Amino acid sequence: MTTQPYRLEDLFTPAETAKDSLFSQTSIRPEVAIVLGSGIQIFENLEDQEVVPYEKIQGFPKASVKGHKGEITLGKFEGKSVAIFHGRLHRYEGHPWSNVVFPTTLMHAMGVKNIIMTNAAGGIHRYYTPGDLVLIRDHIYWQPVTQEERAYLSLKLGNERMYFNFDPALLEKARLAAHDSDVALRQGTYVCLLGPTYETHGELRLFSRMGGDIVGMSTIPEAIWAQALGLGVVCFSCVTNVTYDPLALANTSHEEVVEVAQQSSARLDQLLQALLRRL
Ligand code: HPA
């Protein structure tokens, strides 16, 4: 087997090109980026709003999941410049890790300091119901880690430091934002799976016993890479379905996930507005 030399510039150079392409289409220079998962619709009325589709950004990989628009909205919220990424790239679409983290590498090139990530997730915890918002305070990374991912993370972090913990200071800001906005916020451990199929009952019983509270197919690869690049990252899940009732999970569909996420968007909007004020 030939070992391919992985070099950070192979990620950074395309991200620089994409940044130049994006910045030639907008005058906004965001300090915060927000990634929206399936169905989540928030920050729809930014001041000085501009929209750049992913496909107009040189080198941006093609996004394809339903419920994801595939564009960046840039604008100002109370004077703070923000970029909202509508839609992400998933491993289950066949993307290599470098594509999945491309938007994150681009945010780093753009000079973003903090990233707020959101996703739609299934509830494992018995007290969770559809519509609940959960602050991800820990995670179980249950996706296969490819050679490429391991190589790049080790270039940034070293071989012994590839773990990832959420930043306690940002978690505290998220809790305070929930208090400021009077939005109920749970806190839980996210199990990150490859997907795209939903889980079997046996798997869900396993994840419950492992300490998982919510389950989904995204976010963690980007969050790990964001932290490796020195960015602040804080993640929220919207519970779109419960998984402990066998019948409920059997009936879960992507359409249901998108619909419930849309219904929770108003509360998530309030919460993230309060968080932006604290960042
Ligand atoms: N499982 C995995 N991913 C998900 C789910 C689920 O039940 N709901 C939304 N994303």
C-alpha cells in the first residue's frame, strides 16, 4: 500500500480560493458562522442581507440533501457580521471527510472566530419529545474514521490528541442564552452515526446504555475540525422524533424530520439571537 502524504495546504489552498471567490461577491466579513441542519430556518431577516449559493463559490463541493438549501446568507445581526450556512455535506452522501469539513475550513479562511452548529436529531433519552432543543455537551463519535481524517487531525493535534471536548466557557454562554431568551434547553450527549438509514431497536438500546441522549449523522466531524483549527464551536440539536418507541421510529421519515425542525425554528431563533449577543 502506498501511503499518500497528507499536507495541510491541500485543504487550506482550496479554502483560500473559495474565500476569495465568496468575498468578491459580498462585502460582509463575518466573525460568527451558523450552520443550519435539515429543516431549520432561522435568522431570515439579517440587516444588509446578501445570499451566495454554494455553487457560485469556486471549489465548493456539491450539496444534495433534501431540506438543505445550499447557500450562504451573509448580513448583520445587531451590528455583528454573521454568515448562515444553509445545508451541510454528509459522509452518507459519499463525501470524503475533506468535503464534509470544507465549509469549516472555508469559515477558518474567512476569519470566523466562533461557529454555532445546529442539526436535526432523534431523541434517545426517554424524557425527550419532538421539538425539544438540546445543547450538545458531549458526544460519542460512532462514524468510521478514515485514513484521511486521522492523518489531517494528527497534523493539527498530534496522534495522542485527537479527542475533542466542548469548550466549557461556550457551553456556559449557551446555558445563559437559554436563560436570557426564556427558551427551554436540554443538555445531552450526541451519538454521531454514519447513516443514512435510521437505527434498529437493538442499536438504540445499545446507544441508550452507552449514555447517548440524541442520535444523528452529522456535526461532530466539523466540530472536531473547527476546534483543531482553533475556532470556538457550540452545537445544538433539535429533537425531530423519538426513538425509544419502536412504532414511532418505524414511522420516522426525512419529511417528518424537516417538518418538526421547521416548527422548532422560532424557539431556536430566539435562543441563538441571545447567544450571539453573548459571543
Ligand atoms: N436517527 C438518526 N438521525 C436522525 C434521526 C434519528 O432518529 N432523526 C433525525 N436525524
